[in-house]
Amino acid sequence: MRLRNQVGVMLAGLLCLRGTAGSPAVGKTSRQPAGYVYVVLWFDTEDYILPQSDDPAKRIADLLTRQGVRATFKVVGEKGRTLVRRRRLDVIQALQRHEIGYHANTHSQHPTVAEYESQLDWEVGAAEFTRRERPGYEDLRRIFGQAPTCYGQPGSSWAPQVFPALQSWGVKVYLDDAPHVGLEGRPFWYGGLLNIFHIQAGSDLRPNADWSNLAQVKANFQATYASLLQSGGGIVSLYFHPCEFVHREFWDAVNFAQGANPPRDQWKLPAVQAPPEIERNFRFLEGMVAFMKSFPRVRFITASQVLDVMPDRAQHHPFSIAELRQIASRVSPDVSFQVHQDYALSASEIFDLLNQFAASAIRKRPRAWHLRGMIYGPGWPGAELRQDVQVPWNQFVRTVLDVEGFLADHHQIPNVVWLGSKPVPPESYLVALAQAARALLAGEPAPDAVTLRPAHLAAARYVADDSPNLWEWVIFPPGFDAPQLMVLAKLQAWTLKPALLVDAHR
């Protein structure tokens, strides 16, 4: 018991050391900073209607290049094609010096991503995202000569079905901001992608309406910098739109608001700011970037470079008997992720590892245990268990082998686990599986029976409940709601876990 308590204290301390904004300091003082503050600076490059929005994209890219800062430009597919039609090779070349991300094919033309996904299930939704959006991704690859490294939704048009599609394309990072899912303001893994999403650090670094708050933004960053270093370093996510440097109203609000979808020949140009205002806006960006660069432990990184400082070290990790024993011991009816000394595991990964172990023990085939890749959450809600269910060991053994086949074939948590004729939710099965695994790992004889009890997916609390606030984007038609998307999103909380910071500069 003493050893177990010591291990728990050690793990808690390591978790704090790897935290980002909001994590408590552990053994650190302001005179002994640890780690770095990594700034992910990104630009949603989307306006393909106002020609004057092309120049700010180039000017921003050139400004950052001169300062030695490499940013991420998330480009809309139609914006890339428009630059080609306008023969703006100068803009394309300026952006090529930075990293290119993907920001949907047409952004605000209807139906937007959340609109068409709101009526689809998990599998069809993933396929439909690829059908509608992959052409824009491929256009950007061709135009800029580099595959987009990340994706972020237009506006608040978020949907969970995009994650398996993006992973199949080779996209590994979700970079954006919205309230649909978040992990206490820190980066996280969800749906197989590293999410720099709903990040607390950087949320107070945006300009106000007249871009006059640079002094306050600098003070805010200084406070964020000190706080992050006290907790071992962390990620700041900061974004702009090149078009907002020149226009008075967003290009899409002028044309596609409230569900409107006019043909191209009826598109209207948004009003443009006066030259002094435009220059003021660029001074804000230049002054802020120069100020951030002045801090000794600031590093600007792109979307793909976040993978270097927050790698998923659970992948390809060989799990020992001792590690499996610890993993199984920490499974409770409140099913969620786990953070260990060098890696984090999502609930689906815990499910996968323990089922692999149990199946190999049943078959008496010793082996090394590794994660088998991405295991998604269920694609549909399943059974609910209201009271205990007891089954004989021989039935539980057959179920373990059946589940092993399901995981290998579908790479997904089943929505229902069948114990003969009895359907039970996967959460209850996982808790019983962990209890059985602990006995097998300890060399104990198999029990005569296994009891499955009610359990729930506690990790789902990090996914927002459906509400009108989630869909407050001027582009959506009046009254738009997408409750089914949030049902699917909560099921994918099986894949949620923290992204742990590894200091790549030490």
C-alpha cells in the first residue's frame, strides 16, 4: 500500500510538470523556469470574394518571414483556386514559406460541414466529408506544393465525423477554436488527432474592435508566459484572419448569413477599411509578434511541429505486465483516460490493451502488447445497464474472444457487448474486464462467474451538451441545431486523453 501511494504521488507530480495553462507549479520558482512557451500562430485564410484580402495574406507572410517566424496558414480550397485564377503567384509563394493547413473547401457556402453532417451517422458522415472536402485539400496540395498538415472547421461548423476522414488523409492535427470539446483549456488527443482546440492560453491576445489594446495584450501575454513556465511550459494558440486586416465586415456574413446561398454572380464585396486603419492593424500584429519574440523561452512553432513537443508516446510503446497491472487497477465505473509517467491512455486504448491481454491469456499465447492503432468510440448509442448482470466465466471468455475480433476488424469500441443473449454497454464490460485482468495478471485462478455492474463514460463530460450556444454562427440558418452531432461527439470521448508536453529543446 505504501508503494502504491508513493507511485500515485509521483504520477500526480509528473502530470503537473507536463501541464499547460492552469496547472499548478511543482517545485518550480520564477528564478528557475522549466520548459518553453510554444506559440502556435495561425491564420484562417478564407476570403475569396474581396480581392483586397489577397494582399494582407502576402504582407503577413512576408512580415513573419522577415522576423524569422513560421506560422500556419489554414487556407480554404476556393481561396487557393481563386489565387490561381487571379494569377497571384506572389501570394502563393509568400505563403509557401510557411506551413499550410486546410480550412474546408468553400467555407460558408451551404450546406456547411455541420449542416450536411447533422443528418448523417458515423460511417456515412466520414465518407461524405471526404466526398465534399477532399477535392479542396488536394487542390491546396497541388497549388502550394505541400500537403496541408492540419484542419480546422469554418466558424462553429464542427462535426465529429471529420476525424476518421482526416486521419485517413494523413492529417494529424486539429487546429481551431470552438466550445464543442475541450480538456480544461489544454491540448488533447481526440478522434486520433492532436487537438490544439479550445485552448485557454492565447484566448486574451486578440485585438479589440479598433485594434487599440496592444498594451493590454502584451500584459496578458507576459502573465501567460510566467504562468506557463511555472507549470513546466505549454502551448499558446493565437489566430487571425488576413481579411480582417482590411475589411469592415466578414466576407461571408455579407453573402451567406442566415442560410443564404446566392449564386456567384450575385456575391457582394464587403466594405474596406481606410488606409490609416489598415496600417494600424498591421502595426498591432508586428508589435505583438516582436514583443513575444523578446522572451527568452518563447518558441514559435507550426501545427505539425506541435507533434514534436507533444508526441503520443503510448503508440508503439511495449506494455509490460507491471504496466498492464497498473492500468487495470485504475479502471473504475467512471470510465475515463489515464495519465501515467511517460504516456496517457484514452478509455478506448485501455479497453484495447486489456482485451488483448485477456484474449492472449485465454488462448495461452504469451506476447508483447502494443496499441493496435486508432480505436474509435462507438458509432451509435447502445444498451443501458440498470442492474448487475452475472455470467459464468466460460461465457465471459467467449465474449472476450468475440470482442477481440470486433476490435481487430472494426477498430472501434462496440456500442453493445453481448454476453450470450445479454447486451451490456462497453463501459460495464471494461470494468469487469479490468477486474478479470487483475486476477489473471496476479496468477489467480479464473473466477466461477463475472459480475457486470452499471458504469458510465465519465470522459464524456469534456464534450459539450447540445445547446443553441454551440451553433451561434451568423452563417447558419435561423434555428439551426445539431443534437445528433453532439451525441456522436460524446461517444468519441472514448478517444479523449491529455497531450503531454515533452521539451524537445533540452
